[in-house]
Amino acid sequence: VLHPGSFKCLQHAVQAAQRGSGILLLCAAVPEVLEVTEGRLAVASAGGEAAGVAGVVVSGTSEVSLSGLRVEAPAGSGVVASGSCKLTMQTCVVTAPVAAGIEGTEGAEVTLAAVEVTGCGTNGVDVQDKCRFTGVEMAVHGNRRGHGVCVATSGEVVLRRCRITCNGRNGVAVLGQRPGAEGEPGAGPKVTLQGNTLAENRAYGLAVHSGASVAWTGGEVKDNAMGDCQGKSLVAGWDWATKKPKRSKPKRAQRAV
């Protein structure tokens, strides 16, 4: 249990925690970055009000679970996950006024549920370089100079029942394989969108560039400044004219000779 005076700093508590143990934060705010490079660790807010940290960096082979935290990064990204780590966040709020809210890269596995990402200087969520990202019932809004969710190179993203609204650029931007980037054909980003709301963003609700694989299985796209979708032909499974799932054409029966 971390409360005022229990440890000299947050990292001392991390180092003292054994593999598979947890840290309960009783402090209202800890003006430090939580950094974990190995082991399995759970960090949660123990009080009625969410405990605050100044950033989260997860890397290496670590497995980290965060619950009920408020991440307010005064400089740099709010949460960074890289390497072969696994990061799970639930009922957290992330703000990073000068950078991205959440970054996943270098093969990290990131799972977020009921997480709010707002007030970030660039993208709310930034996924690239083989990161596997799953977001469920997230609220990504008010990131005034970036996309709500940006997926590049070979990132893999699944978004379910998320609200991505009022961002400075596109709600969801899928940038495709960058020119000159190494990778096999078809190694661009893969995105699955299920039952999300993309609304009131300052560009498109969904923007898809060539080299990406995007599947849309329903949701709501409305009131975006430049339109519902850029790159409609690159989105599988959805008829943008009728706003219903595409119907597969029945195969004609072959006549017996």
C-alpha cells in the first residue's frame, strides 16, 4: 500500500513488489512516472478518488494491470507500451497536453476497457510497429490537434463500442504501410471496428489509406466536418450508401452438362 511516507518514491514501491503482487495507491497524486520493465504487477487506486501519476512506461517482458488511475503527463506521452510487454488498463483517465495519450509500439499487447483519453496534444491513441491493441467501451475525445485513434505500419487494432468524438483531425485514421517501410505484402495495419460511434471530429469519422485492412461491422458515424469516411472502397463489410452491412451476392448454380 502506497501512502504518503510509506516509500521514498513510486519506483521504490515497484522495485519492492514481488512478481505477481500489487500496489494500492492511497495518495491523491504521485508526481512521478510509473515505469515497469519486468515482472507481473497490478497497480490500483484504493481511495474513492482516482489516484494520479505523471505517466506510465511499460516495456521489456513485463505484464502490468492498471485500474482506477488518473494519468496526467505534463511532458511526453501519457502511457507508452513497447517491446513484448502486456498492458491492461481499466477505468482510467489519460491526459497528455503536449503529446499522445497512449502509445503502443514494438509488438506490445495493449488491452483497454472503459478508459477515457482526452486533452492530448497529438493523437489520443497511437498504435504502430506490430502492436496489438484492443479497446472496449473507451471514450476518446477532445484531442484537439490529432486523430482520436491513429494506426500506422503493422499495428493491429480492435475497437468495440467506443465513442471517438470531437478530435482535431480524424476520429480513426488508418495510415497504411509507409512508403519504403520494410515488410511483406499485406503487412500494413489491420483494424476491426465493431459498434463504435465516430462523431463531431474536425476531419473524417474514419480515414483509410492504401495498404491497410479495415473491417467495419456496424456503428454510428455522423456530424464529422469532412464526411463519414475517406477511402470507403478500402473498408470491407459495410455499404456506406445504405449504412448497412454488405450483402454477399448469391452464387449462380452451375448447370449439369
